[in-house]
Amino acid sequence: MYNYPGNIHIHSNYSDGSGSVEQIAESASAAGLMFVVISDHETLAGLPEESIRHGVVILVGVELNRLHSHYLALDLTQLIEPDEDNPQRVIDRVNEAGGFGFIAHPFEKGSPYLEKGKAYPWKTWPVFRFNGLELWNYTSHWRGRHPSALKTLYWFFFNRKAAMDNPPRELIELWDCYTSAGHRVTAIGSSDAHASIYNLGFIKIPIFTYRYIFSTLNTYITLPEKISNNYQTAKRQVVDALINGHCYLSFDSLAPGGGFSFYAEDSRDVYFMGSALQYRQGITLHLNAPRKNNSILRLLKHGRVIRTAEETSLAFSPGGPGVYRVEVYYKTRFGRPRPWIYSNPIYIVN
Ligand SMILES: [Zn+2]
Ligand SMILES: [Zn+2]
């Protein structure tokens, strides 16, 4: 089992990001990432640049819709027509074109310091047939956290980790609701990197450079074999892992989440997170935290915590079918444990 960190939802200078694909690849490599997903607004202009650069697999998708109901679409060769009034149509068009997608920053809130409080939430519920959703979006999270100007400035300059408390609770609930109802919905963490540069005339202030933001909220894919050196094979590996939910998100600012694993095992096989399997006697769920001494493992069934362990690993025999997922909290020296890792569920069905 191999875990590879990647960063999803990046804007380049093909839309409103500040850097080229080359600069993004360089920054990703410096941050130790193995893949990135570039998703510019309503353009696939970066597509010819898909390749392995600086050891990083570059995937180019697109962020569809503009005013609200943003949809991150991947694995497309042609641009899809937007539809803000009926975003279900966008989801379906992406699927028909052979792609797949994630609902971007579904419950985004506006900031009084940006675009006069404008936010870009997903407006139409329920929708179906989407592959997944952004459970935690770094840039969007900042946009919605503004107790006061002073506090925001303090966080920005001195304690950025403190601004990232947890993914939106109502969004976690919605995700659990979908999966408990039998829909397979893959959660990802994303950066929504723009590496914007504020020009104050006498000084230019970069806001969250690519290099910085690539060490914050990452999505790790789990593969049964090593990632390939061949671009097309590597792209398929990343795409298949994201489609099948063989991935988890980690708030790497606390600590890199690379050593995490969550899988089911029986006498016949091993099943990665995101998998569905039939309930039978003899299934064991295995949870492994990336670090000693810092981790609290929480196993959840249908969104409810059923087991907590302040250990590095935990084996659990599920007593019946259910949607099982894992959260790992990071123990800090002072203060409350911090949400750190969110796995995708294992679906044990009847
Ligand atoms: Zn967006
Ligand atoms: Zn975006």
C-alpha cells in the first residue's frame, strides 16, 4: 500500500492565479507533492502542459460555473458548458463527457474584506451523480473566518494554523447523510491556490504562495502499487484513486499525514477506503495513525463516533453493515486536539 500526497484545486495564470504551470510544478516538488490538479476558471488551456514535471504528475481539470455552484471537473478533453441555474446539468454533462467532478467549497461564506462579502457556495440541493465534494478548502475556509480585522491579521502573520479549526460541520453532516443513504461520495481536501499578489504600490504582498499553500491542506491517494514514471499510467492511477475514494485529506500544517491508513481485511482480500464490500463474519477494520504520541483515532459509523483510541493503531470488528470512516485528531501541547485527517468511508453493505 502506497500513499502519495497531492494538492487539488489550483489556479494558474490561465485564469486568476499568479503562476505558470511550470512554477506550480516547481513549488509542488519543493513541498514534496507527487501530484497536483490545476483547475482554472472555465478553461482547459493548461491541458497541453499535462506531464510529469520536477517529479510531479500534473493533471489539468477545470472549475466550472462562475457566480455560484462551482464544480471541479477532471479527466475532460473538451470544455463543458456552465449552468448556474441548474448545476445538476453540469454534473451530468461532465459525466457524459467521460469526466468526473467534485462540488467546490459547498458552504462558502463571504468575508467583509474581500469582494464586499461575496461568497460562492453551492446553491442547489439536492444534486446527485457527482463524484465527491471538497470537505475542506483552505482558501475558502479563510474567506469565511473573520471574527475581526485584528484577529485575521494576527492569524495571517503569526498563527495561520489557529484559523483552521475544522471543516464546516454542516458539510460533514451533509456528507455523512449522502453516504449513509447509500451514495458513494468522495471527500477531498483542497487549497484553491491563487498565489495572489497584492500590490500596494511601494510593496507587493504575496498571499499564500504556491509553496506555502502546498503544505497546508492536501489529499493523499492510496495505491496498491508504486506510482508510475509514465505520465499516462500515473494519471490513470491518480484519477482512479480519486474516482474510487482511495484517498484521504490531511491538514499537513499540523504534521504530514503520509503514514495514515484505513482499510478492511478478510480472509480473501484487502479493501482500501472508498471500497464497498458485503458484510460477513471475519471482517476487520484497520486504522493506523501517521505518528506516535500525537494521534487520537476516531472511528465513526454513519457519522457517529463508535470508538476512540489514543494509540497508533486500532483493529476493529464491525458488528454489522454500515458506512465506516476515520478521523484523526492531533494532540497539541496546549489546547484542544486539532482535526487533522479525514478518511473516505468503507461501505460495508448487506
Ligand atoms: Zn470556486
Ligand atoms: Zn477555485
